[in-house]
Amino acid sequence: MGSVKATTGNIRKAAAVIRAGGVVAFPTETVYGLGADGLNPAACARVFEIKGRPHFDPLILHESSAARAMKLFSKVPPGAKRLAARFWPGPLTLVLPKAAAVPGIATSGLPTVAVRVPSNPTALALIRAAGRPVAAPSANCFGALSPTTAAHVKKQLGGKPDMILDGGKTSIGVESTIITFEGGRPVLLRPGGLALEEIEKVAGAVAHARRDGKAPQAPGCLAKHYAPKARLKIIPAGAAVKPSARAAYLAFSKRPAGKWAAVKVLSPSGSLREAAAGLFACLHTFEKKGVRVIYAERVPAQGLGRAIMDRLKRASAK
Ligand code: TXA
Ligand code: MG
């Protein structure tokens, strides 16, 4: 089926679909999610199937309030409580020991669960009406570009979800920042829509997940991810790259000279927030044009620039 506008009536219908074990794509403030009843193992299994997602890669449970979200954890360190109080609803996901009620399929058998309270009004209304945690990964095919519009969802998943709620373009445009705790201290699993600087003001210095197996990691944060079909090459801003009518150019703030197949400027004013909001939409546009190479300029690795560079690096991985 096509997508439907996120009206009160359609949100109510979507909630009924979720309660009945169905799968609904819906907007959040970060990217679109592919949602199902997080306490229903068969419904969660359908989400994995529709995305083509490997079963080792756990889902995020979405709740409608911090109080309800906390019930999905069995242990919450003080730093995590402070983060939840300050940043929920918002683009922050906490990974903590799971409560017994959370089914193993949602966490891929891990003893921890990822939870967040989104701030998008459609998402909140849907979760509230469903009356249960909604398990939702990004509504894309596994490894492909994340969707920031209902059209992006439709292009990748077609008629597989039972319903697609169209709530317009997502405001933040990159996925949530994922934080876990080790010995009471915060560890970054994925940079995202909430700047690390903001998190550190509330929870102190944040350690970075390592790939040596000694520190926790997000199983889904693979080296190659968020990838367009074209080859993506990261270049310094303003680098002298030879223009090509077969390549696309993703600039941070200044339009490059020369003739390109397509050019997008993420933020003429140099705002990292604006750049993050438009990142995936620009890559989707390039993909639609069928370009073979995308040159993407580096952005400053601060604030939301960290999330942008993370996505560009994964998109450029071989
Ligand atoms: O903004 C977002 O977070 C969006 C919207 C829809 O809320 N969701 C999203 O979900 O990005 P997804 O599934 O594409 O990414 C979730 C990430 C994956 O990399 C997964 O491996 C990690 O979270 N994750 C989930 N549960 C985990 C756990 N228990 N321990 C470590 N990582 C976990
Ligand atoms: Mg994803």
C-alpha cells in the first residue's frame, strides 16, 4: 500500500495494526522507523524479515515517556537517569540491562536493551495509542541509506510494511546518539542527533566504544553501512577535485566550481545541524540520478558533525 498522512485517525489505525502484530513505518525526529509491538516476538521477527536485517543486530524499543521507558531496564545507573531526565523525549538511545519482560528477539539475545523516547508528535501519539513499547529500527533495507521521508521508505520497502505513516521530512535527519554505561561511566556506541558535548555536560566524559572486544559495541554499527549505491569518496572541503559530469559533489557550505552530474550544498551558512538534517536526502537524490561516484566534503568533527562524519565514513567503506 502507499503511504497515508499522519492524521489522528490514521495514527489510531496504525496503533491498531501494531497491537494486532503488524508492522508500521512512522516518522521520528531522527529518521523513519519500522515499528512493531516490542513485546511480541512474532511481530519483531517480521521487522527483521522486512529489513533483511541479520538477527544478531538488535532493535530499539521506543516508549512514550521516560517513566515508561525506565520499566524496560532492570538497572539504571545515576548518570543514565540524569541523561533520560534531561534529553527525553529526544534523539538519545540508552543501552542498559534489560527487564525480564523484554523478549530476546528484540535484543538479539543480549542481556541489554536499547530504548529511546522520540520527540516527534506522530511517533509519540502512535506509541501512546499502541499502549506498549514499539520496536523500531530505521525503516530502510539493511545497510542502505536511512529514510528521512515517507517516499524514501516506500522506495526501499515498497508494500512490505502494513502501513506507512507520512509525517513529512524528519527534523534532525540522522539517527539517535547511542550511549551505554560501563562501571557507571557513559560509553558512546554511535554518534547521532544529540551532540556529544551536550551529553558530557550532564554525564561527564564519554568514552568511545572500541572494536577490540574489550569495550561494548553496537552490533549493527558495521564498518560499511548507510551506503548509497555509488562509490563515496571523502575529500577535504574545497579540495581541487577535477569536475566530472558523471560524478556528484556533496559540499558542506560552498558550491564547487565546474560541471558535475549533481551538486548539493548541505548548509550555505555552515550549520552542522542543518547539514545533518539534509544529509540522507542529498544522498538519496544522488542515488536516484544513478551517479557512480560521490565526492563528499569533510565537515568539522564537533556537534552534529561527528554523526555526519560517522555516516560518511561508513558510506565510503569498501
Ligand atoms: O534514531 C534512531 O535511533 C532510529 C529511530 C527510528 O529511532 N532508529 C535506529 O535504529 O537507528 P537502528 O536499528 O537502525 O539502529 C539501532 C542500533 C543498531 O546499530 C544496533 O546494533 C544498536 O542500535 N543496538 C540495539 N540494541 C543494542 C544493544 N543491546 N547493545 C548494543 N547496541 C544495540
Ligand atoms: Mg539503521
